[in-house]
Amino acid sequence: MADKIFENNQVSIVGTIVSDFRYSHEVYGEGFYMVDVSVNRLSDFVDIIPVMVSERLVDTSENYEGQLIYIIGQFRSYNRHEEKKNRLVLSVFARELEFIEEETEDLKSNHIYLDGFVCKEPVYRKTPLGREIADLLIAVNRSYGKSDYIPCICWGRNARFASGFEVGSHVEIWGRIQSREYVKKLSETETEKRVAYEISVSKVERLE
């Protein structure tokens, strides 16, 4: 069952560690830590992707900043309660990792595959320049009755196609994880710069 669950949410990233390890939480005596990985896009932009790592995979007391790393895992979400409401927090959960010397052609630097269900009405819109966009929220089942809720963004033909999905539609998605800065208005006088994570969809299929 666990293997089947792992198959519906697969991530691989290659990037450079750009932070130290920060303690996150403990489960049954196993400590988990967060670390930030910088992943290059085809453009000159980079995505800073948060990765959750078990202390059993790597010595989290060491400093690995600047090192190139290859990670295989899953994209996971949890709700963090703040400011009287829940906020969706996303990160890559590392199942395997390896320090590497260089990025090779056969390693995809940022790839994700999801098999899940549309859990919110798609939001379709056009940019001022006429580019079509559709936002999807996909629920991907995890073991023990849990689900991860993952925001996805489709473009062009994919956006038109996805705009017709209904809540409950079973879909497969291929794409990449991207980070995006935005400004959150906290009050009339206060704002805060935050980072959102979503899947930039390269291919989407609806399953019957």
C-alpha cells in the first residue's frame, strides 16, 4: 500500500543548499529538519524550495551550504494555524538524498508527478496580454487517510482544458515546483512579503 501511495506523488530536484538545517518536529523519536534548496529554472530565475529531511538521512548538525544535492521524495502540505486562520504550508519531503559533484543531463533538475483529485472549482482567467491561466487545487492521497493539498497553475491550452474540470475529477499532472513572492496585507498599515509554492503544469490528463 505504501508503495502505491508513493507512486501518486513523486518529486525529484537537483539544487544547491542555501541554508542551514532548522529543527521542525519529531515523530516517534525521529527528528525532522527543514533546509532550503536553490533550483535553477531555464530562465535566469531560481526557485528556493523548502525540503524536509529526517536526521536519519543526513547529519543535520553539519553545514552543507553551497553543496549540490539530488533529492527524491514527495510534495507535502500541512495546515499551520496563524492569525486566527489556517495557512497551507508546502515542502518537499525527502525520501532519498545524495550529494553530487555536478548536474548531469540525465537528472531532471525539477520534476513532479501527481495523481489526485480536483478539490476546488478551477479558477480560469486571462492576463492583460491575453495569456490563459487556470488555478487548480489537487488533493493527493497519502497513507493513514491523510491527503496533501497542492496548488497547480496551468497555462494556454492546458488552462482551457483544466477550466472544464469538475470538483472530484481524477487527474494526472506533470510539471515543476515553482516559488513566487507576493505581498500579504496584514492590516491597513502593515504588509508582509511571503513566498507561495505551486506546481507549474506542463502536462495534465483527466482519468475516467
